Amino acid sequence: MKKIFNISVLLSACLLLAGISACSNDELNTDQYPDKSTKLASYGPNPVMRGATLRFFGSNLQNVKEVQVPGIEAITDIEVVTSGSPSEIRVQLPKDGEEIGNVVLITSDGKKFTTQTALSYTEPIVFTSFSPDSAMPGDVITITGDYMNLVQSVTFEGGATVSEVKHIDRYKATVTVPSKAITGKIILSDEGEIANLLYSEKELSIGDPKVTKLTVGTAKPAEKLTITGSYLDMIKEIVFAGDVVVTDFTLSEDHKTITLDIPATAQSGDVTAVSYAAKDFTAGKITMIKPDKLAVSPKPVKAGEELTISGSNLDIVTTVDLPGASGVEFTYKSSKITLTVPATATEGDVKLSMANGDAVTAAYTLVHPVVTAVSPTTLTAGGSITVTGTNLDLVTGVTLGGKTEEFKATKTTVTVSTSATSVSGKLVLTLANGEKVTPGEAITIEYESFIVVNSMPSAEHIGATVTLKGSNFMMIENIYIGEAKVAQYISRSDKEISFIMPYNSVGTYSMKFHLLSGDVEVCPTQIEVLLEIKHIIGWEGKLTITWNDGGRVLVPASKFDGIKAGTKMRVYYTQKDQSWDQAAFVYGDFSGINFDGDGGIKFNKTLVPTDVHGWFPDGILDRCDEVVLTQTILDNIQALKKECEGQANIGLIIHGTNLTFTKVEILQEIPQEKTIWEGSENLVNYDRNLELGGTSKAWVNAGLAVGDDIRIYFTATDAAEWQVQVFNGNWASMSFAECKDTPSQFNAANSPTAAKDGYVSFKVTSDIYNTLTNVSDWGYAIILQGKAVTFTKITIK
């Protein structure tokens, strides 16, 4: 049957503005492409050829479900080209039956749109057939019909358009099949302003190229590879194992060979030619060459000195890694690789990697220091110890009894300088790669003491006052708690000295006295450093309490937000002598609070100072009592908060008789970071895991609690692409409120300042606490992966 296609140039007058049908009360919209409602702006071509495509333009035309053309049944087979605003739909007109008249579009909700101008028809082009039915690139296809001289281009399946149409006469034209053509219908076009498009009824069958063989079996990067066959102009790309795609290749004039350079990233395996029709044709297999016949020298090699690797095909090596030292710089010359062994390298295998991910290894050994003698083994603090042996210049650190000491090292000696704070114990010599050498002899340190301490606290909070009693304190120039220097002194005399506990990590430390003479003495009794206290003012003023409005101390529940169980609260007030005055402590709903002590004053609901402190002959006396906030009390403060005396959300109320209150203070300990794990784990792109255990060592022993913050410290190697993924011990993703868009993953998008701060953090919920303190079947509590990050430390704060 003939296909007829109208050839007409649609002038602006032919782009017919669509009106709204009588079924709609809307006014004509002057906006050509409104944003929300369905609107018809224009249609064409007009005149149109019977059997051709009719196109409609406007907005949201995807809602049109039916097109009514006079003379034929309603068309419901509608092609949506584009949706939204603007949009286009197309319908295929039948070959006969249409009559001149207005076209009506009906939407899914029943609205009608009628064109303002009648659709008319013209039939200058007749598309009858094409032959042959099957072809290969370069073959000539003949199209027949009427007015073939008006056909300007032919488009093949796959999008290849040929404009070089040879017009034989009015009834016949020919076109050459392009290389990119694939099996499918062909489309004739008149290339008009709004082009008439005519689809063939049948498909043109396009054959396949033939790929016969490769010229290379064992391959090396940059080596020429030749693929032979026929119709290779139909090949779009060459794919090597490892998904390495090559589109830059040379095609011979007869289309029978493809030549290309083997990429450095290509892996051993199949080489596949992919056609424009997305069909795969295996050309053959290649085996990528690896370095072999490897030998290293010298053996052993000393850190800091040169290591030479010889063998074959070393020119393809791109990366050299040693245990403890990745990405070592190297040179290649005369079939050898030369590098300087980093001080951090440990003994094992040198790994040579290629661009395609292949790698080979060769074993090497290191020179180790040897200790032959240590002298003296008993000395007064401040003296020197001499260690003799060989290769001692590799030593980078020395500890004595676990304390770091100053030293000087040569090839044959290490001279250790002790100080007044040095302690007895074993010497440990450490190398840059972490290797340790421990001589068998134990060292005994003796001291000369001048400062005498008779009285001192066993523990004190950071920022609190520490008082020492004894003798010769005026000879002290500076005091150190561990390595923290005391910066603020309250008072000092020869027999008593008071100072503010300096900031330090929580723990037990030796106290060192730096004397005016230059000597340093160590106090025989250690002192424990407790957490710094944050003083939160819950209420402050001057109020003599009563049982009525205006005589109550009102503390908002918000003052207790984030407070942990065990925190102490102090109340400051003035008590009258010889008076049984009292203060009732109640929640916001006036139910009583039971303070049962545990380090503070014990009372149930009502505090009677005289019962606690007794009678006072000196009359008025200022008091400060301390109570303990249990978890039950903290929960009730929030749960029972109410409005009181016009103030909303009151959590704690104090009322009673005659006691004058001046302050309610909450003593919140400021937590310090506790290191759970520390090291250096480079997780490049989810190719390694950092797996940590649970209750056996880390989390419970560190005092993990609900409400703590977990900090994961890292260094980002790519500030825009880094990712940190957290799993539990059974490889299930964990969910954190701190990750807004990806609950189990921190990344550069949802944590933009983390790379700058150096860590990401999340708060410990009860579910997370259970995860961290219960190991999996594999013995892990938490597993970290990441992209472009090196993990360095995990802490609790």
C-alpha cells in the first residue's frame, strides 16, 4: 500500500494557535507554554499528507488521550515525544478517509481543545517500497514511489542520517547504507521547517561484521594490536578485560583491519569488538606480560640505603610498595629498578604493580641493630647510659621504664641522657618502622630528694585548687603534673602551697618539682587528675522561700538537658540558727524528689538543715549542700515539667520556710576524648576494612555510655569525594541522625566541614551502644570502610 507524505513549509501563519473548546470556561492563554495546565499552542504540518505524521505543540500534552480528525475514527495511539512544558505529541494519520475540518484533542480528564484552523491535505510524495530488504554498509538501497525527487534525507535505525540521496527520477531514488546503520525501519524526510517524516512499513535488515582473529597473544602495553575481519567499519569500540574501552583506533581503507595501541590498563583476557548495534564479537584472548626473573640486592639492605631490583619487563612497573611504605619513589634504567629504602619499611616482600592492577613480588630482608653492651645499669637520675653495638644509627626513639628519654645515636653507640624524672626499668630502642630492640639489662635509677610533702589530696578536678603541706616549698620554681605545667598559684609559703590543677588527660600522674637550683625532684606520691567541671547556673538570686507563689525557686527543665546520671547539684542558702526551717524539693508537677545520696546529702523530698548539720551557736550561717542527680531524677525532671507562676517547662521547684537561697548550680563533668584505636589505615576505595573488637578490650573498658560522642578521625585525600561508611560487626549498615541524606555514610556532601575538622562524629544511642559492646560471630563490634580517606584514630568523648 502506498504511503503519502505532504511536503510543505510551515510558515508562522501555519503554526495554528489552539483555542479552548466549548467544554472549558478558560480564557485563551497568551503564554505559549504554561507551566501546569494542558494547553495547545500549535500543530502541523498543514496542509498534511494522508498517511503522514501530525504533530502538536504546547504544554503538558502528555495528558491528551484522544485526537479526533474529521472523517476517521478517533486516534488513541499517541506518541509522546516530550512531556511537561514545552511538550510535543504525534499521531499517525491513516492513508485515506480524512476530511477537511478542525481537529479536537481530548485529555484524560475530559477537557477538549479545538484547533482554530481547519486541517487540509496534500499528497505530493508517495513512498511505495525499498529494496533490497537486507544490506551491509556500502550497499545501495533503492526507494520507490512518487515525487522521490523531493526526499532530502534518509535516517536509518540507530540515528545515522544520510543527506546524499541520489534522485534517479520522480519515482525512484537511491541511498548508500552508512556504517552506523542497524536493523530497523528507515525514515524519509523533506527537511522542511517542521519536517515531514515518513516511516517504512518494513524493516531493513543489516548484517553483522565478521571478526576473525588477533595478531598478538602475549601482549605488552603500547604494543600494536591488529584485529582482522570484514565490515569492521561497523565496529564502534574495542573492549579489553578490566572494562578498558578504546575508541581511538585505525581502520583500513578496505575495512578489513583495525589497528590500535594496547592500553597500559588492559588486563589479560578476551578482546571484544563492539558494533554500533551493541553486539559483541570476540576477537581472541591476550595475556598481558608481567615482570619476571626478579632479583634484589643487597640482601639484607639497610634502611636509608639503595635497593636494586633486576629482572625482565620492569619498564611496565608503575608503583613500588614495601611493607610499611607505599608508593616508594624509584628509577628505571638499564632493565633495573632502583629505590632508597624508607626508614618506615619493614621486612617482607617488595611489590611491583602495573597500571592494569597486576602485581609481582620479591622477598627482601633488612639490616637490624644489634646491642652488645649497656653501661652503667645503676645511676643517679640525670646521668647517662651508653649502649654499644652495630647499626645503632637506625634507632629513632628510646624509652626507659616506659618513659621517653633523650638520646644521641651513631652506628656503634646510643647515649641516653636521663633526667630527674626518669624511672627505673628496661631500655627499649625503637626504629622508624616500629621494630624494637630491648637489651636484657634492667636499669636502676636513684634519686636525691629535697622537697618534703606531708599532706596532699589523692585526686582533684582540672581547674580545682590543690593544696600541699610539707617543707622547703619556697625552693620550688615550677610544678608539673605529669607533663602539664602548673600555671596558676593561689598561695605559697615554705610549708604550704596551693595551685590550680592544670589541664591534663584524666589519669594518675607523678608530680615533679622543678627547683630554683635547676634540679628536678619527683613527689613519691602520685595524684589523680579528674575531669574538669562545668558550672551550670540553674538559678541565681536572693529569695527567702515560702510555700506560696513568689516564694519558690524555679529551675527550668532545659537546664538539665544533656546532663548525665551521677552529676552533682549544689544548692547555696543561708540557714537560721536554732530554727527547724525546711526546704521541699519537688518536680514541676509538685511530686517529691528522693535524693538518696551516693556521694551527696541524703534526704527524701524535704531537706531540714538542722537535722543534717546540727545547731549553730554563731547564728546565721551560709550553707552549700550537694545532691546527686540519678537517671531516674533526670528522666522525671523532663517528664514532669510544668508551667509554674507564669513560667513554662519548670523541672525543679524548691519551696519551704525561712531558708534564703542564692544559687542552684549543676556540676557537669566535661568529658575528655578516650582513644579506642589509633593507627593509620588507608582505605582507598572500599578495598580494605578496619575491623574493631567489642567488649573484650575497647568500648566497655573505656566507659562507653549512651549520650557519648564517637569521633572517627581521618585524613581526606580528596576533599570533594571522600566517604566514611560504618557497619556493625555483622556487616549491616548503621544509621546515624548526623547523616541526613545517607543514614550510614558520612561524605563530603552531608558533612562538608569534616575534612577540615579532621573527623566525623555520631552520638551513641541505646541501639548503637548495644552494637559496640556486643561482638559479632567474627569477633567484631564495628567495621569501617571508606573512599579517599586514611583513618588515624577513633575516640569516645
